[in-house]
Amino acid sequence: LMMRRTQQELFPDNTYGVDSGGTPSVIPELTFEKFRDFHSSFYHPTNSRVFFYGDDPPQARLDLLDEYLSEFEANPKDSQIKWQQRRSEPWSVTEEFPASEEAKDKHMVAVNWLLNDEPLSLRESLALGILDHLLLGTSASCLAKALTESNLGDDLVGGGLSDELLQNTFGIGLKGVAKEDMAKVEPLVLDVLKKTVEDGFDKDAITASINTVEFSLREFNTGGFPRGLSFMLGSMSEWLYDRDPVSGLRFEKPLAELKAQLENGEPVFENLITKLFLENGHRVRVEMVPNTALEAAQLKAEEDRLAAIKAEMTEEQLEQVVKATQTLKERQAAQDSPEDVAKLPRLALGDMEPKTKEIPIQVDTRQPTAPGSKPPTVLTHAIPTSGILYADVCFDASALSVDEAPLLPLLTSCMLETGTQTKDRVALSQEIGTHTGGLRTATLLAQPAPEGGLVASPDSVLSYVCLRGKAVGEKADRLFDLVREVSTEANLDDQRRIVEMLKESVAGFRAQIPAAGHTYADSRIRARYSAAAYIAEITGGVSALESTKQLLKEAEEDWPSLNAKLRALRAKLVAADGIVINLTGDESTLAAAVPVADQLIASLPAARSIEDRKVVAWSKAPYADAATNEGLAVPTQVNYVGKGGQLYQPGEKVPGSASVVSRYLRTGYLWDTVRVMGGAYGGFCRFVPQSGVFSYLSYRDPNLVGTLDNYDGAADHLRNLDMGPDELAQSIIGAVGDLDRPMQPDAKGFTSLQQYLSGETAGDRQAQRDELLATTLKDFHEFGERLSDLNDKATVTVIGSKAAIEKANAGESAHPTMTPVDLL
């Protein structure tokens, strides 16, 4: 809501001021004629950008284009985005948002600028990105730090620089602000910017920010995204606005120019602040005011509006609406004709590689560092990385207890957010930025993979806490020094900073749960069926919200107790005992890095105490006690509907075909019934072979009971499915695509680490692939039988509207009654 109102204010005169997804209350006013005319005008080849990536011949590309485009005529419609002219004086607006009783006093306020009303040069755009990092890139950046330490709010809001539109914008503020403090936020932001211009940026801060941005540009890590598509998206920032598309990908020349300016002593970043912020009157303060009655009022207004419209309609008109709706549903449910499907370009099953692509791995086990301790292990993956070393230092967490688990996210945050014994958090952040490509934490929680593709025991837990970093090979020693320092010397005595971090975490949960409820619903469901999923939920799911609030109370009221718990947890976790170090790089990089990794092992505490080495067991987590059907109410008008359970029992063999069938449901049946016909933004399913747990999920769903009906209908859909050879082949090919998804070197190394730790073998992976490629229609029918058995045993978690949950419980349906809980 804040982002939508902000954009409307910053862009009152061009298309950016209009909600691109449509305002729900206004969408019913859209007629089919308007929809059709808009589509034919702007979704036309004249307004398209066509991008090819690969080594196919240019003439073949042109022939292909001609085949598709020759039947169209040029469309003279003007789709050019108009420049929004900047205003000369700042202004403010107020907007209400739905809130619970618990959050009724938590306001939000952000200060927002439209930065430019003419094109920026490539050097200016690059400098602006680095300035954004200097101001907000880390928690120790000057503007982020000042806002956080002001105690005016719980967490940052606004996001900083946005550069994907024709014109750049910048917004920053706080959420969780008391009413009496609302007017203090904007002056604070402006004071920090003015003081920064007067005093200048710290040279070490500039060096760290430039290195961080340059490292990212040179690495060009696209994650699981195909590199060609990333090039296309990178070009769009210029191409969409009729500028040179390739210029958006070039950075060497503007970076060299920027460095030259800085070497000559020019106050580049300070000048940008003066020009684009302090002397820029196009600045709006957006204040968001909580209203506990707003959700009910909006719902009533919609119901009254619909009732008034219906009251004015004749019986004949009502009958026409019923018939039109039925016709629409029939068209939505209709399958595409074989002739239309045949027009789509496609791969053949014979094009699939039958052999699994294995990631190179070498396993070297060191001698135990103390009697009775587990030996350290060093894994290496020789992969071309252009001289970059990717390192994962993973501490064995198997000695931690269930009661200690909720404290783990706070400890790992302290490693990077509170400084160390010799560096405050600003100096630590700058050193990480100057000498590495980044350092972060990750917690590995999973069920080990029994040999032969069997479902693991629900009591088995694989648990490691990892520090993940990257650096050029020449700086491997600095990277490992930093890993040692943050893991053993993190400052656990900074009560003020830890209170700030806990407030940020609570605010983060409050924002994330209503925005991504499907992930939290899925976590709740899975927590009922294994110890590993239970621990994952209490450390990062809905349960973590309550435990974080309790930790915040303890930090404020009984600091010595919390401080002692943090110290004890670190002593139990950080040791060479059972450590696994995972290194990915090219041959020469690894040769230099392995000895440095061994030095790290030698510098760590050799072993935990005998008491701490006992596996007290996350495996004893009371996951079975969590089984319930629940409706978790949050201030929203949409729902996230989840249902799931144990599809394959522990010890059962999961066939490779299961991934084909679950993918078919996700991209076919659930897409059609939950999204296309049901109106949700997303409908999908998730199946994890190691646990045997299957779940249905929806995203921003206007329905609840109807979606559960669709979930239950999946079983009959599969049991009665009649699929031809071509459609079956395409389902298999899609599942192979998931297996062979693009991975960058760091992802390959981390994936191989997870495979090694879980006990999954190359033979297991090849067997799964063989079974996947051999999937038959019978496998779909058998999967449907399993889903039919699951329908009555599965549990439900809904995160959504309180009114929708109450209505579902009050109605007559075959679904279980949900225990209602006011979550936020």
C-alpha cells in the first residue's frame, strides 16, 4: 500500500501513477471492449523487443521472426513513457492501512524523491548505485545506521534507490513508529544527508562500497536464472526507453571514469546528494496510519456495492450473468486443441541427456583435532570461476537442543551485525566490503537421504550453521580471517544493537507473513511431519515471530540472562569438531585456498566439552504434537491456503516419476483451477522426496473453501487422466529441465555440499533420472490414488482474512474446522 501510494504521488502525470496490476475496487469497471482495445494497441509486435541469445545463425533468426511477424501491420499507437517533470516544493500525504489490535499504534513514514527529469549518463547511474550502497547497503551504512539507532521505529522501510523505471526514485523511512514520532523521521533523514555532504564520506566506506558493487558487476552471478535472460533484462533499462540496449550492460568505461574523478579528489557522491536530494523539491513524505476497523469497512463497502448493483438488475440480467460466468468457466477449463499445441516449438524426449551431470567433488578428511571429536572435512570442487573463491564454512549443529533452536537466528545475525572484539560494526562491514565479495550466514536443516531413494526417518536431522563467503583467490586469507573473527569474536555484549536487531526481526515477520503467507503456511504444514521441518519452522516460520518477541522482552528486561545464553550457544556451536569446509574454484585458486582453510581449522576451538558433544537432539523435537488444522488471521483481503501431509511413508521408495506428476499438477491442473478459474495470483504444489511430504499452496487467493475443493479434486483428475504420448513427453521434459536448471559455480558447490552431507549418491541421482525418463501414464494414475488417500489425512493451514476463515468454519463443507488464531 505504501509503495503504491508513493508511486502515485511521485508520478501524477504519467503511466507510472497507475497501478500496473489494477486496483481491486476499480477492476470491475473494466469492460471487455476497453480490455480488448488496450491489448491490441500495446500488446502488439510494434511495441515488442525481440532478443536472441546463443550461437544460431543470424539469418535463421530473421527467417523465424519473419514467420511470426509478417502477418502484422505497423501499429501507430504511441507507447512512449512521458517524462514526469519535477515539482519545486516538497509535500506530504496520509494513507490508512488495515492493522490488528496489537499493531494499532505502529505507524509508517517514508521520505521519497523523484531524482531526475532528464537522462543520466552511464557514469552518473553507476555512481548513484554506489551512493545507494553508501547510504543503505548494509546495516552499518550511514543513513541506515542513523535511522536504526534513532529508536523512532522498529525497522527500515522504503528500499532506497529504484532504477528500473524511466526515472530514478529513492525512498527511505521507518515502520513501527509511534504517532508522536512521525514528524521526526523526515528531519532526521535530511539532517543525515546534510551532515554527510558537510563532512564527506569516509574513504574506507567509499572503497568498500565501490569494491562491493564492482565485484558484483564482474562476477555477474545470475543465480538459477539463465545468463542469456539476465543479459536481456539488463538491457531493458535502456532499451525500453529507445536507448542503446547494450549500454546497460557496459560498466568498464563509466567505472574507470568514476574512479578517476575520485582520485582527483572530486566529491562525487556528496555532489549527487546535493543535486538530487537536498536541492530537489520533488519530495513527498508518505505517512501510513493504522486502522483496526479498515478491513471490515472495506469488506462491507464491497458487499454493499455488490448488493446495490444486484438490486438494480432484472431477473433476465441476472440470468445473463450466470450464463456468461458459466461460459467463461467452460472456456477456461477447455483444453487447447492438438492443432494449436502442435504450433508451439518443443524439444523431443530423445533430446534429453540420459546421464546425470555430476558436479566434481574431492573429499579430504583431516585428523580429529581432539580425542573423541569428529574429524574436520574439506570438500573441493574444481570448477572455472574466473579466479573467484567460494567458501562455505559449516559448523556441526547436532549438539544443539530444541530449546536452543529459537536463539540460533539471533546468534548468526550477531556474527555479522554487532562487530567483534577489535572492530565496531562499521569497521567490520567496511572490511568485508573491501576485501571480499560478501559474507553471509545460512542454516542447513534437512533429513538425510537413505540409499535407494527411500523416505527418511522423521526423527533424522541434518544440521549445520554455515558462514558463506566469496573473494578473489588472492584474498582467501582475508576471507578466512574474517570467518574466524566473526564466528569466535562476535560482540555479544552490545545490548542496544541486539535490541535493535530483534525489533527489526519482529517488524520483518509482520511484513513478510501477510506478503508471503504461502511459504509460512507450507512451513507450518511440514513441521507436523519431521523433526527437521519442526526446527526450521520454530527458527524461521510463524512460531519464530512469537519466540522473537519473547527474546526482545528478555533483551530489554533480563539482559544478563540472554547474554549468557548467547555465549553458551556459541561455545557449543563454534569448533573444529565436525566442521565441514566447502571450497569451489578453479584449480589454482583451490590450491592456494586449501592451506588457508587448514589454518582456519587449527585456529578454532578444537572440541566442545563432552556434555556439549552429546546429541541432545533436535531429533527429539515434538513435531507430532503440532498436527492441527488452523486459520491464522492477518490484516489482509486475500488468503494463502495450504493443505498437505505424508504422501509417502518413512522407508517407502519414492519413484522418479513423482517429480513429473507433481510438476504437471503445479503447471497444469492447479494453474488452471486455482489461478485461472479461481482468481488467485498463484496455485502450486510442493513435494520433497526425502521427507515424503506433499503440500498444496495458493498465493493471494480470493477463495478458501473453493481452493480446498480444487486441492481434493486433484486426485480424481489424475486417476481419470487420459494423456497422449506427446503430452506425456512434454511433462517429462519439463521435469528434466528442473533437474538440469542453470547453476552458477557457487550454487554448484553448495548443491554438491548438500548432496554430500545428506548421503545422496551419484547412483541415487542416476536411478531417479532413469525412473523419471521412464514415467508412464500409469504413474500419474497411481499418484492420484495416493492423493485420494491423503485427502482425509492431510492437515490445513490458512493464513488470511479473519472474515474468510470465520465464513469457512461457519459454512457446510467436507473440510475440517480450522482453529482460529489472531496472528498479527
